[in-house]
Amino acid sequence: MRLIIIGTDHRLQYTVAQDNKTKAWAPRSGGHRYRKLIAYCIEKLGVKAILEEAHLDQERIAPTICSILAKECRLDWQAIGPGTPDLSDGLFDPPFVEAIRLGIKPELLAGRYVLKTHQIREAFMHETIMKRFEEYDCVLAVVGYVHLGVLARMFEADQIPVEAFLFTYPLVVDETKS
């Protein structure tokens, strides 16, 4: 068994963005570097299933880059997490909603790791990923970057080899090329 885990900014996972005024979903430009990372994990690291921290109805709302690649490669894809991931635990400059309204690219200053909330999320993710190892020997899990280290250590304690990658918004200077 082997776990490949990517900690990312949830905004980079999506193929669409929602217009704040009309609430309409439109294709998001970019995602190329992120897509290359997922493809690398599938092609070179032997991933057999993809688990992604995304909305439980994500496929109905809008596929993610991971779910599209999973379909293309005929891999199993599953949303993981006990609820909907969001940006509410991050502090942005300017505040995220205001930045979106004004069309300004927000910059993450700091985030809040709510211990009790995230312990529940991470325990749920750990259990869900462990269940996938009953079917697959190499699993890719894409989670919010705050969960990366915690989950990597949990699986390391389970004596499951872990390969961890960090791919976050601050690492992508030009989002249209991400």
C-alpha cells in the first residue's frame, strides 16, 4: 500500500468559478500545472483511485480537475470529507468576499486551524482513505493544505508509505498557468 497525498488550496481544484453577481458558473482558465501534477501521480506513481476533499455533490455541480482526469483514466474518484470545504478559516487581504466583489485577486495572509473541527475532518478522511486501501494499493488523496502534514503523519504511524506534495495558491504566481 502507498498513499500519495497533495495538500492544496481548494480554489486550484476546480474547473469552474462562480460569478458573484449572477451566481452563474463559468469555466476557469488555468489549472494546467495542477493537472500535470495529478497526471504525474497517475502515470508515474501508479495511482489507482483518487479521493478528493470536495463538496459531496461536486460532480453534479461541476467536476474538478481530479474527477475529470479520473474519468479519462478510468479510475475511481470519490469526494471525501464530512462537509463542504470552504475558505472561511483563512484570513485574506483584502477580505475574500470583498476582493471577489471588486475583482481583486486576494492574497492569503494567515489561516486559522480550528483544532476540534479539523480533528473530526481528518479522522473522517483517514477512515475513508483506509477503506479505499481494501480495494486499491496506491491511492491519491487531495486535501486542503492544512490537512497535509496531519494526514501524512497519521498514515506514517499506520506504517503506510506516504509521498506528500504541497501545491498551494501562493506557489502559483500566475494562476492562469496553474
